Amino acid sequence: MAQIDIPAPWLQTVCKILQSGKAGREIIWTADASLRYEGDFIGAWSYEAHDDFRRHLSRPVVTGCPITMKKPAGTTYEFMFNLKQRESYGKILLTPDQKSIYIFSAHLPLKPKLSCE
């Protein structure tokens, strides 16, 4: 399987939440995501990652891989993007009510390719 174009409605909703959502309520970082982000980008604040996610996900075409997560319910994509000017791995879940996101990953890649490549 290869990367796909991530659907525009998902991208637009996630970007809107990243722009105006409240950390801890609409934008939820998993403990693992926070630890890896803080380890790879020492001294960085989470809002800086939000800005980099939004810049990447606002491009005309964004490719990635759909991911099935056990919990929570929602639609998840993984993708590569630039985080603080370094190629990084991102994984975000949009909840079914489209009011919040879970950031599962925002760190340097552990593997050279995404799961669907």
C-alpha cells in the first residue's frame, strides 16, 4: 500500500482545532507523544508543534497513511512533516464529533518510512 491524499475535510477540521482549540480540552497530547516531543525538541513548547502541524496540514495536498487506533474512537492519519525545521513523524486522531484531536506523535522518525509504505 502507498500513501494517500489525506481528505480535505479532515485536514481543515484538524487545522481549525490547532488554530483555536484549547490545550488539554480540544488538543490532547498523549503522555507518550509529550515525552518523545520533549526529548527530541528540548525546550520546545507544544504550541510550536501546533503551528508546525498546521503549516503542514494546510498545504494544498498532504499525503499520509490511515491508521486504526483502538482508543479513543476517531479518524487517524500518520504523516511526515517539518517540526522545528527537522523531518518528523506526526500522528493525529480527530474525534467522531470533530471537536477535538489527540496528538499521538510529534517526534523524530523512528523508522525511515510510514506504515503503509
